[in-house]
Amino acid sequence: MPEGDTVYRATAQLHAALAGQVLTSADLRVPAHATADLTGRRVLEVVPRGKHLLTRIEGGLTLHTHLRMDGRWALYRLGERWSGGPAFQIRAVLGTDHHTAVGYRLPVVELLRTADEQRAVGHLGPDLLGPDWDAAEARRRLTGQPDRPLGEALLDQRNLAGLGNVYANELCFLAGVTPWTPVGSLPTLDRLLARARQLLDANRLHPGHVTTGDTRPGRQNWVYGRARRPCARCGTPLRTGTHAEDRPATWCPHCQRGPTP
């Protein structure tokens, strides 16, 4: 599933192309909204909320989409050939006089009143890349279940919004604990939250999820994607496991001294 910085970048691209433009074509290829007519309405803005995309449209409407594992928004100039996948995978099309935004394999396509956006995203915790980021509230939510494994707690979007497997694994490594360490036993939670925001902010405008500071292929992350390879810091072979929801976790038995699963 895309990380919050990936969604932020996609949203920024859509906003730059669509905001302020009148829709000359609009096609929502999902049963619930197949007859909705958005043509002639102006796109006001496209904003992220965690891993959710909110396209606000004139007339008090919001198109809520989520990429999950396979979804993708692609932008094309007027007349440019669409190349993001076969036509049957297209779930949404928003066109203006200059660009066409095509949503491929989107598992969530929901047209709702802007006033009702909280119904779609109100359950989310503080957004790491949001203008209203609240570290104290994120800490309160995380510590509400002190016995919960840190890796799982970081992935729970109700605690804080925007983290996926890459950053959850990397943050545990940088904190010097395994993903199975109970949240309540981590004395540096405030430092971890500050680092999480710093990492997402640093990567929000370019791909790669770089956590090591090294952008060379194979050197961008400390542990994620390096299963059974040497630790990038100490050279110890990395170990792997899974979170309770079967999400992968990787850690170094030398650099991370917390309990193993």
C-alpha cells in the first residue's frame, strides 16, 4: 500500500493540473456514481488526508478516492494516449481543456458532499503531512494500547495517518527496537514521531522513501526490502517476521535489542 508521501505527491500533481479548471469531461465508472454528471463544474482543490485523496469540486461535492495496493492516478495532456492499463481497469476520469486525470484500479471511488467528508476520513488519526499535525494527539492514541506491538500501532491509521510498511519498519530500526516491542516500553516515542514526520516531509516531493540519506539503488533503506541481507549499519544478517495482520517486518538482531516474535 502506498506510503503517505506517495499519496501527497500524487495529490500535488493532480492539484497542479486540475485546480481552478472547469471539467469538460467526467466519468465515474462505479455503479453507485455511474450517472453522476460533474461536467461544467470547477475543480477547487485536490488535497491528501493520510492515504486518502479528496478532490473538492464546485457545488459542495468531493470525490473521495483511495489507492490501496494497486490503485493509481495518471495525468495526461489533452490528446495524449492513455497508457496506465486496459480500459476495463479505469474507475474514474476527470478531464479539462488541458489535462485528463485517469484513475486506474481504484478500489475506493466515492462521490459525497464536501460537508460529509468526515464520514470518509474522520476515523483517521493526525496526518503526518497535514497542516494540522498534532504530535500530542498521536502520542495519546498510540499509548492508549501500551501493550500493542509498535509496528502494528504505527500502521494503524486511526493512531496517525500516513505510515505504511516501509516507514514502520525503518522507524523501528532507527529507534533501536524490533516491531514487536510494546508501545508502552518505548521511552523515545516523542523522538520517533518527530522522526516520522521528518522522513515523510523529506520524501514528499520525490520517490524512493529514502531513510538512510543515500539515494543510490539498494542503499535507500536500512532494513526494508533487505530481508536476509546484511544490515546496512552493522553487517549482521537481517531477520524477518510478520505483524498480526500478516504484514512483513524486518529487523536486525544486533542493532535492535527488543523482544523477538
